[in-house]
Amino acid sequence: MRRRSILAALFAACCCLVAVGPAASLNYPNRVIKMIVPFPPGGPIDTMARLVAHELSTRLAQEVVVENRPGAGSTLGSKAAASAEADGYTLLFGSSGSLAVAPALYAKLDIDPLKLFAPVASVSLLPHVFVVAPSVPAKSVEEFVAYAKANPGKLNYGAGLGTPPHLLSTLLKVKAGIDVTYIPYKGSAASITDLLAGQTHFTIDGLLGLYPLVKEGKVRALGIARAERWPALPAVPTLVESGFPDFTHDAWTGVVAPAGTPRDVVDILNRAINDGLQSAEMKANLIRFSAIAKPGTPQDFAAFMQSELPKWAALVKLAGATAE
């Protein structure tokens, strides 16, 4: 009799444990969520993170605070997020810069985003555009390549080490077989200033920053680095159309959580982020950022990261870039 009572008690306890598992997510979130941004405040990644945090706060009825943790090329913030409790209350607003480029630049730190993080949701794609200074006479990609080949060693491009402008401009140099010089800069602002002054001659950088300069005629857009033309610049062909069939490299953003975060919590966050991407306010902001919404499941984002990380790592290797 006593044995039956003990077994019954154990069975009841097991039933309670089974019930507690899924029930735990019903209480999520019940406190403030922290979203780490591994870059200084005020930049495009930080601003987009704050937009996503606002949408999450609205849909989860819980405060989501953004914490900027810049340093060591974004690796400090990424490592802080990866080492946090895997409970859904610490997130990382990641990007191609922090999740794809930085691990390749800082190879000795052994940062593997696919092992350290659980993909939650992709957020956006950010196109790149190939522009030249007004002093460069080329009106098309083909004319630029011909001009560069006719003037070996006379053209240059400036960018921060390991940044997309450095990597993508180097890729163009290699694919086109042209003799142009890379000039390192500490930041993009100085390199763009020198491009406008004609001190440097071309770059492939984010459409977000370059679009106003293109519209004002301060730089000339020759190609979009993606498979489709950009609606706001319909006359500008893609680099694919211009003879570079594999030149499709968007920057991107997304949210990840520490590895081991419960699947049901990840799903709650994923649904909230996807819903937020459909809001009128977010759609207007994405247009302002020259960005494309990229909703999808956690599995979609995981597959996307698995394909994107090697692509950017290969560009880092091609450029010979290292931060160590």
C-alpha cells in the first residue's frame, strides 16, 4: 500500500514537472529584456535595434532596453551576450558586421556565432551601391573597368579595415582584374569626405549613407551589389547586369539569443519581431533606411547565417584583413 502511495506521489510530481515546462513560457516575459548592441549609439545598426526593441516592447507588453557594448570590432558585445543566461532576457542585435565579419577578423578569439547563439529572427537586408567620385569620367561599370585598366595604379578606394567597403571594393578589384590601391581609414565618415573631395575615387558602401549623395549628384552610382535593381534608383543597373554574376552582397541584421535559450521562448520572440516588421511605422523606417524587411522563422535565419558567414569570411581572407 505504501509502495503504491509512493509511486502515485512520484507520478504526480512528474506530471507537475511536465506541466511546468510549457507553462514557463506562458509567463515570459515577466521582467525587463536587455538587447545588446555591440556598436556605439547613434549609428544605423543601433538605430535599427532601437526600432526593433520598441516593436518588441509593444507586442510583449514588457520593456526592452538597448545596451550599447562597443569595443574590439563588436566582439566585446557579442561575447557578453553569448555568456548571458539562456533565458530569453538577454538578446543580441546582430549584423553581418558583428556575426560574420568580426569573427573572421578576430580569428584568434574563436568566436563561432553558430555555436554561441540561437538564431531568433532575421530583421533586414541593407543593399550596397558602387559609386565613383565626380572626377572619375566613367558613366557605367564597364567604362570604369576600362578606365582603370587604361590608368593602372592611379585609382584608389578608402575604407576602414575589414568593413564592407573594404571587402567589397577589394572583391571588385580582383574580379575586374584592375590595378587600384586600398587606403585604410579609421572610419567611414573620413573616407566618404575624401571621396567627395576626389582624394579617393570609388567605393562600394551601404545605400543608406550614399543614397542622399547620389540624389544630390555628389557621387555617381554605377551599380547595385544585389540581384535586383533598387526601386529608388531604377536607372542604376546591378553589378550582375554589368558582368559580375555573383556580386550579390547585402549587409543584414537580425536578433540572436544565447545558445540553449528555450525553443518556446525563441518562438515568442520570433513572432513578435515578425509582427513588428509588418507595422506601418517599421515599414516607413525601413524605407528611410533603404532597407528590406526579412521576416522568417528561426530555422530560416539559422540557414541564412550558415550560408552568409562563410561568404563574408571568404571576403576577409581575400582582402587579407586581420585585426590581430
